[in-house]
Amino acid sequence: MAAQARGRFGEGEALRWYVQRGYTLIARNWRCAAGEIDLIVRLPSVLVFCEVKARATEQFGGPQGAVGWQKQRRVRRLAAIWLAEFRPPGHFEVRFDVAAVVGTNVTVIESAF
């Protein structure tokens, strides 16, 4: 499977994981000049910015290992831009998750950074 197709598949599997747990999709692949956020989902009291990493196998390490400090900093910056632009109503916690998809197995690391 090509890298882009695997990424789309992984995002779909991660989204399915969130929806099954009662989250509502706010945005998928939200983009601005500074970059892209894979998934933005919400419960009434929690807004989640999720970075999705998908791999066919863990032969070269788990996908979550690809979310280093630079990627974390970028996602935080993008979240601040999104929050400033859309100003969602209500009081809520902001959380940063990493969804690691290996094959069809989804592991979501809540509050990963």
C-alpha cells in the first residue's frame, strides 16, 4: 500500500476508534499555511488534536516513535492557530493524542504530549 493510502486508511481507522467512543468529528486533515492537523475530535468537555501515524508493521519501530518533539511543537502551534480562528464555544479541556495504526490495529495514546 502506498504511503499516502496507508495514511488515509490510518486516519479512517483512528476516526472510527474515536466515533465508537462517542467523539464527534470536528475536522479531518485541517490545513493552513503552517501545516496540517490529522484529526480534530470532540466530546462535550474535551477537544482533541490527534496526530495519526500508520505503518504496515512495527519492523522499524512503532509509528508513535515518529512523533518527536518537533512534530509535537508543530501540532501545538497548529492547534493554537485553529483555536484562534474558530473559537469553539463552551469550556473544554484541550488534549493532544497520538493514534498509532499498525496494520488494522489502532492504539490511541491519550494526552501523549
